[in-house]
Amino acid sequence: SSSVHPILLNQLVAISPKHLNIHFKPRSSFNFAQSFKGYVCTGQMESVPAGKYAKQSLTKLNWLNGLKGRIVGTDDVRSALAFVERGECEVGIVYKTDALISRKVKIIGTFPANSHSPIVYPLALTRQGAQNKEAVQFEQFIQKSAQTKAIFQKYGFRLNP
């Protein structure tokens, strides 16, 4: 429907435990598989959205085959984050917003936006909602308020222009 607005964008990032020094260059000429020794954790590549984006990026950058046998797929992105926090995986591929909530990991790089489908969070009013004054006001507040924009940015989201 015409009332669907993509309002927030997220980014796909590579993370590692804070004490490790793993290099990351988001280009296919970089040998990512050789930049670390252990496993890489992300969501299940066939079913979990973060894993699907990770698979798209690893494929586009030509890194997927080099990582065969070293990818751990988890049930959700928070589990992947936890594996990296505990050091069970040296690298994780998660959303920027998830990486920022952890004090135990660092972001080592961002996957290029053109290497995966856009990670978009839409906002939409239902037909009934469009008749509801409060719902319409809330939609306006979410989209146009400087206050909400500042909060979204603080937590790592990008605003859809």
C-alpha cells in the first residue's frame, strides 16, 4: 500500500572479541578467510534474515567458498553475538544495532550496502489506523520528530532519507 514507508536502515557488520586484532577490508581482493583462524558466526543462512544478508555479502565479495566448514549458523542474530562474546567464534556477522549493545565485541568492518539487499524497517498505517487520529499522529512523530531520529541514530540505525 502507499502508506508503507521504509523509515530505518540497518547495516551488516563484522565483529570480533575486543582483544583480537582481525583485519577486514570489504573487497573481493582481500582474503578474509586468512585474516582469522577460527569460526565465523551468523544467523542460519537459509532461514534467519541476518544470515541471508551475510550469505549475500560473502557471495558478492567472493568469500563464501574460502570459509566453507568454518561458518556457524545460529537460530538468531543475538545467539551469533553471544558466541563471539564468549570467544567461541572469532568473527560474527550481525546487524550494527546488535553489535553496539555489547561491550565485549568490537566492529571490525562494515559490509558494503550494495553487497546485500537493503536492511529496511518499514512503517505503515492499516486502513483502520489511517482513520485513527492518534495512530496518524504517532506515525508523524516517528517520521518527523528530531527526538525520535536522535534515538534511532544513537542505537545505530540510519534514517531513510
